[in-house]
Amino acid sequence: MPSGAPSSYTIHATQPRQRSPAEQTARRLGTSPIPALALAATNAAALLVPSARRKLTGLPSTMQCTMYSAIFAASAYALASGDEVNGSGLAASWSTIWLFFNARRALKARAPLPIAIAAATVSVGSLYAYNYATIGYD
């Protein structure tokens, strides 16, 4: 190759893609621990409903609410300590698991609290899944 010719790397190197404001907001929220903490708090708040009414209202069991609260709090801790890959991966995957086990029962109950928790889980899980899928594409 002649000394003055550009290398193939400089020919194919591109500028970082400009993100839309919605993508920037999703990316900013996807690296923040606040949505994961909010999801942990909603699962912990579901524990305030008496266990006798829990099955009738479409809420997860006491054990599930406790474990999901702990898992979402752990993902918030990972995000707060700067580990955006594991924090967003934990929140996205466990949101999917929560929906797999609880979404149908929450929607069948047609009660506001279980539907609100399911909607929060979908939105927070989507934020973190988007962040996890776009890591390294900046």
C-alpha cells in the first residue's frame, strides 16, 4: 500500500450515530438505578396487602414479592456502583421472569394494583432491555 493512501480502517470508520431525544432519554433512564428501585418498591408495597386477599387480587405470593424486591434492589445497586451491563441485564431478565409468572393472573384479576405493577414491570424491563441491547453501539 502506498504510504499516502488511507488505511481500510479510516475509510470504514464512521462517526457516532446521533440519537433522537427519546433514545437519549431511554438510554439515560436505562443506566439509572431509580427505575429498578421503583420496581423493588412496588413489589415491596404489594406485601402490604393481606395474604388472604393476595390470591384473589392477582398479586404475586409473599415469597415472590420478597424475592423480586431483593433482585430489583440488587440490580439497582449494580447500576449505582457503575456496572451498567450486569445491572441492566439483571433488571431486564428478571422483569421478563416476573411477567412470565404473574402477568396473566394480574390481567385476569382486573384490579388496579396488579395491573399497575405489571405495567411498571413491562416499562422498566423494556428500558433496561433497550440499554442492555445497545451497550457498545455508541
